[in-house]
Amino acid sequence: MSSHIRRTMPLFPMGTVMKLTDLSARQIRYYEQHHLITPDRSEGNRRLYSLNDIDRLLEVKDLLDQGINMAGIKKILLKDDSQAEKLETKESSAKPKKEFTDEELRKLLRKELINAGRFNRSSEVERRFFH
Amino acid sequence: MSSHIRRTMPLFPMGTVMKLTDLSARQIRYYEQHHLITPDRSEGNRRLYSLNDIDRLLEVKDLLDQGINMAGIKKILLKDDSQAEKLETKESSAKPKKEFTDEELRKLLRKELINAGRFNRSSEVERRFFH
DNA sequence: AAGTTAATGTTAGTTTTTATTACATAAAAA
DNA sequence: TTTTTATGTAATAAAAACTAACATTAACTT
């Protein structure tokens, strides 16, 4: 649970993600159009990516490098994800309800980041950049 | 990629650092004025912080929370850091250099003891945040 | 008590970064 | 060949971040 909060916290703006993934802004937004990631937004509408988002982008990049096209990548990464299926069919206006305010989430994340044990499995980006 | 490069890589813009440290932009820039951090800059002059920078900011925050003032924090964090020494000398070259006397140090120490109850965190952010 | 200093807040004006949208293009698929 | 895919590029608007200056408050000094 704590790991989940830590890795889903919307933290990184576009520029950071571009550097971490070596993808262009165009590419990153394109993959979002295809629902492979759904980054949160700042109050001012800037995209904010989580560690999970960055992981996912690196997976997409990997698969593309292997010659797999978007349709295949979707099939692979969004497999039996009913939420994504819905999004795929139609722009769903149903947003996930927020249980926490942004402020509360921030505090939780920081706490988790600070206190989190090392027993959580590493994400791709963590392995690549932070170990 | 070596650990040093990873941890000194200029990655995070101000907003991200504010969230990770719960410090204001004003505070973060103030600590930079005092040479406690020296973030890199983007091509467009935006500050880019590394994991090491964030570590340092959290240390500063910790020490401030313990009632230690900037002078003491500098003494503690910049000790035998030749780069910082150079900067320090350069900036105050026109002014009389204010030394930190034993008396002042004892005062700081007393303050710290009075505010004791917390433990010193000397660990780095990388470990706390991303492992 | 009054005056200084230290640490941080706030505000204003400017530059950089990001978002959106539209059009362009090379390579792959049909 | 024509169409689709994945990505590039350009124009414009808005947010985020910069610098600099002035404001404020709590902590020291005298």
C-alpha cells in the first residue's frame, strides 16, 4: 500500500520525464492518447507523471524498439484492464474519485518516501536511475 | 551508469523539489544563496536539482528543525568542502570574514540539545525515496 | 525597550516550459 | 499507389520559474 502511494504520486513534469525516458514530448503525449499512460495534471493543467508512468513509458519504448506497433503494445500492456477498455471505446467522463486532497496525498507520499522500507520491489525506472 | 552520475544528474525542476522536500521556493533559493546547494541550470536558466541536492535540502531542513541556524548548518554541512570554501571566500572577499567561535558553537550545541528528541538523519534521499 | 539581523513571505515584471492544435512527413501497411 | 502510423514541427496561450525588491516576524543584541 505504501509502495503504491509512493509509485503513483504525480511528481514529475514533462521535461524530467523526457530526460528519464529519452522520449520526445510528442511521443509521450501520443502514448497518452492511446491510454497507455494517464498522467495526473497540476492545478495549472501541466502533466505530472508518477514513477509508474515512467515505468510504463519505458516498457512502451522497449516494445517499440522490438518492432511491435501500438496495437500490439496496447494488447500487451492493457490486457484485460476493464478501465482501459472503457477509455478505449469512449472518452469516459467518470474520473476516479479522490479519497485524499492533494495536500493529504503529498504528505502521505513524503512520509512514505521517507520511511518506506527497501523491501518493495524495484520499478524499472528505479533500477535504471536510482540504484 | 555510475552511482555518482545518477545521483548528481540534474533532473528535477523547482516544483518537484518543493513537493519532495516541503520547502518553499524562497527557502530553497535562500539555501542556495548560502552555497548549501548548487543546482545546475537548464539551457533556459531554470534550476535543475539532483538527488544529491534533494538530500542536502532535507538535511538542511532537519537541522533547521533542530533549531540550528544557517551559520551552524554551513559549518556542519560545508566542512572541508573545498568547493564551498572557495565560493564562501569569493563572495565575502570584500567583507570581514566572520569566524565561528567556540563560544558560538557551544551556544548552537546547547540549542540543539534543548531541541533534542529527534534523531539525526544522515542518510541520503536516494535510499529513502527510491528504494 | 528599541534596534538589528535572519529566515521567509509576497509581489511585480520577465523568460522558459508546457499544452493544444494543426499541418507535415517518412515508413509501413493495405 | 493510397492510407495509416508514429513522430516532427510551428504557432499561440498559459503555467511555472526566474530575478529583484520590499515586507514581515521571530530571534538576537545592546
